[in-house]
Amino acid sequence: MSNYLQMPYQDIIGENSPVQKALKYLRVFADEKPMPNANTTQSRSASALILTHLLALCDGTGLINCRGYHSAAITMFRPIEDATDCFAAVALDTNAAKNWSEGKLKSSDAAKIWTNVVNLTLSDGVYISEYRKTIRHALNNYSHCTPNQAHWNVYLESIGEKKCTMELNTRPLVINLNAYYIDRYLCVHLYELIEIMFIAFSEYFNTHFPSKEQLEKLRIEIEKIVVDFLGFIKSEKIDASIAPELARLNSCEETL
């Protein structure tokens, strides 16, 4: 077996992982249905519904990624971002909650609604609205069948010094580098989701400080995982626009 492959489900994260603890926390949060800042019964119901759906998307992506179905996992990124924008919008805006409940809220409109309400500027000076727009644009290639999408099922097999073949992962096994990137992207998303929770449910957390403290601690631990990974790949961000395994082609002078 190639050094770049492994059997499915060999690298499952245990329950003590801050990522798994945070996901468990959010499932309980959704089950308890606390009141969001929009402060209506409809927004409360809609935010709980979307959060449950969003967590299912994240869990599902992690599972199929560990199985080696990387192109399917990467396809889930856009629905995850869409659900995140809808979740934030219905939790912060009463009209958004009403429109979503009636099936009339587009995720692109949801993104505009909640980022306008929050009107944040990130540490690098970029408006949150532009940041969300950039993410959605970057994932457009995964919203329908494209080469970018299918390439996540390709791995390189070394056959000599700086020579390699391109192989299809038809067995399928886990392509380590691709799986690693997808997993860490999910970590980044979870980190950002927690930050949205603090914004959209700020009034709830103001009166439930132990709960806020618990989630904040998990957020910091997840941030460390992300920072370590960015240090490993020597980058300031995770670029999911190209399969990282395929990007190794640059190290092969001859490809067969």
C-alpha cells in the first residue's frame, strides 16, 4: 500500500477531542432550544432546526472523509456554509426566520442579512460580509460536478526518484493528505460556528456564564489545532480549492 494511503476509519478522533466535545455541546444546545437574539418563537424553532441539520452535515462529512470518499466529503462544504449563513440569519433577524420557515430564504440572502446586522471587521481589516462572500465563491466549484471536485479521488504513486503515476482511489482507501485537509477545514468551520454562536446568542450567554465559559474553552482548544495545522502547511489559511494530494505534482518531474 502507498505511504500516502491508509485503511478507512484508522484515524478516528476520540471522544476526548475538543472537536468532539464541542459537537456534543452543540447537539445538547440544539436540543435545549435556547432563545436567540431575534427573540421570537419562530427564530428559536428555526435556529434549532438549522443547527441540528448543520451538525449532521459536519458529522456526515467527517464520516465519509474517514471512509475515503473525499470528493463526496468536499461536496458537503458548500451546504455546510449555506446552513451556517441561514442559521446566523434566523437567529439574528425575525424576518429571516419567517422567510426561512416559509421556504423563501436563499442562503446568499441569509449571508447578507446576518453580516449586515453584525457589521464586524476581522483582525486583518476585512469586513465579515466580504469574508463570507469569499468563502462562498471559493466553494462554487464544489456546488456541481467539476474536475476540481473529482480530483479529490486521485493520488500519486511514486515509481522512482521524482517520477510518479496518477491513480484513482477506486478501492477506496483514505488519501492521507486530502483527508487531513478536509478534517482541518471542518475544525476551522467549527471554530467559526462557535464565534457565530456567541454573537447570535449573546443575550442567552450573558445569563448562562458557565455554559459560555465551557464553550469558550473548547473554542480556544480548537484554535490551537487549527494554528498548528497552518504552521505545518506553512500558510495563513487552508486552501480547499485544489486537492492537496494532486498539488504534490510539483514535486514530480515526470508523471505517467
